[in-house]
Amino acid sequence: MKTLDKQASLEDIIITSLQSLKEIRQTLDQQDEEIKRLAAKIETGPVNYFMIAGYCSLCGLRVDVSEVYGIEQRVVWLIGNLEIPVGKFPDPDLGDLRTYRLDVLDEVFDSRM
């Protein structure tokens, strides 16, 4: 009987440990997403304006540098038609970088997929 009690007790400890690990993993995943969101927000300035690179980082998208120019052309065409202003983010090394509204970037990237 004692070995059965020890075995059941050991199984309970293992189950509890696994549940705790799962909760920790979920918390870490949530924190990772929040960090990505905050990093993209800090990089771009106003809340609803993002650089293309920041948007890709936020959404977990991989985009080649060669694709960025084509994406930017589609974004510029769309904001021109909708008369949406382009944002600017000052960078000490690169000068003023263009930022675009989140809804426009969503539309352009949704049409890519």
C-alpha cells in the first residue's frame, strides 16, 4: 500500500509541476507578445502609425528587403487615393522615416496573402 501511496503522491507532484510549467509558458508567451507590441510602438511614435519594419515585427511577418519597396509603393498609392497623411519618425542616422496608419498596413498586407 505504501508504494501505491508514494507512487500516487509522486504522480500528483508531477501533474502539479506540469500544470505550473504550462501556466508559466503561457505567461511568457503573453509577455513576449506585449514586448513586441511595445517595441513596435516605441519605434514608430504615434500609436496607430507604424514603419513597415515595425509592423512586420509586430505581426511576426518575414519580409525581404527587396519586397519592402513594392509594399511601400502599394501603401503610398493607397494613402494617396484615400488622402491619408503619412507620419514621420525622426531617426538620428537615417533622417525622417515614413510611418503609415495601421489600417492601411493591415489592408496592404492582407491583400498580399
